Amino acid sequence: MSRCTAPVNGHRTASAAAACPACSSRYSRYSSYNSYVSNSYSYTSNSSSSGSSRSSSGGSGSSARPRWSRSGSSLVYTPAEVRTLTPVRESFEKRDTIPDLRDIFLCHAWDDRKGAAKELHDLLESSGVSVWFSEKDVLLGTPLLREIDKGLAKSKVGIVLVTPALLLRIQGAGIADKELSALLARDLLVPIVHNTTYDALRDVSPLLGSRSGMSTAEDTMEIIAAKLAELVTPDGESSCVATKQKVEM
């Protein structure tokens, strides 16, 4: 049995551990794991990026290029955003082959239908993203819950616009709460926090609050819409012309 050389030579360096006959194999496995993790995302230094300390996802000032981001994109993602959005992108790719599905289901509070929810909807639509939005997709006289259920089934990805109004709706166990339950069960939900905080969300819904997402306290609504457009565009070839102009201003 090989004897560890640490008592004599020490293992303070990677080369010393690799040279030890007793520990070299263990170090090799650890090194391979680190190589896999470091290669999973493409990190670049970006000290000027907005939101250098992101409370919503625990990110840092560094940035990462997600694999679905189109060539020449000016959008900046934190490593935490890439980790959060990658499984959503993978789910999107699986469902992208199903015909007649909307790209995004927009969950929002009723009180936001003429304000922030409509703003986000319009930005996404102008970027070529098809959005299920109750204001346009639920006709008068039709059962609201049934239409929402069909909208969820016919959408590839779900986003929830978290506002003070939505937090009140969740506490009241209203329709928004039922939408969230269905989206959470499918693991296709990206929270967008607006005019509130993740701490406030966790107080009301720990399960939803545990999901990393995006916040308008760190990015403008235009940039968030542009990121969502990239996320749900096949091959990253987003047509977000109007949004891109606003991002680069």
C-alpha cells in the first residue's frame, strides 16, 4: 500500500499532491471535476457590469456567455443568471419541436395588467417573442381558469412578474397562486422582480423565492426582455431589433 508523503513534503501545492503516490489518484479526480465545472460556462471579467453584487442570485461582477446567446450580442449575463437560465433553455429546446406553442406564458397580478405586465409583454412581442397574456388571450365570457390552464399547457416557458400586487394575490391564494403552482411543478419558471425585493418574495412564497431570476433593480425592463428573447429564440438568432437599440443607448 502506497504511503502518503504529506508528513515529509507537504501537500500545499497541486504539484505536491499530484506527486504523492497515495493521493495522486484522488487529486486527479478532483482536478477533472474542477476542469468540468470551469468549462461549463465561459467567464470573462466585467468590472463595469451593472449589479456587481446581485442580491437575487448571489452573482458577482463577472459575466458569462450562455451557449444560446447569439453572436455579437451586447447583453451581459452574470454566472448565476447562466446557471439559472440554462435548465430553462434546455426545457425550451425540448418543447420547441411541439407545434403551435407560445414562447412564453406571462404570469402577473390582475392589477398589473395595464402597467408593468403590459410593458413587459409589449417589449417581448416587439422582439419577435410570442407571449400568452391574459389581457389578449382570454375572451370575455370564457372561464378564466380553464383558459389559463390551456395557456400553460401551450407555452414553452413561464415567467412571473413579481410585484407588490402579485405578493398580495399570492397571500390571498388567488388565480395567480394557481398559475404559480402549475409553473413550479413544471420547473419552467423564471421570476422577474419589479418594484419589490427577493426578501419580500421569500416571506410570501419561499418556494418561488428560492428560484433565482432577474430584477429591474439591477437591469432595465428592456434588457430583461432582451435576455428573455435570447433565451427562447432557436439557435440564439434573436430578432430583438427595437429592444437591442434601447439596450445599446
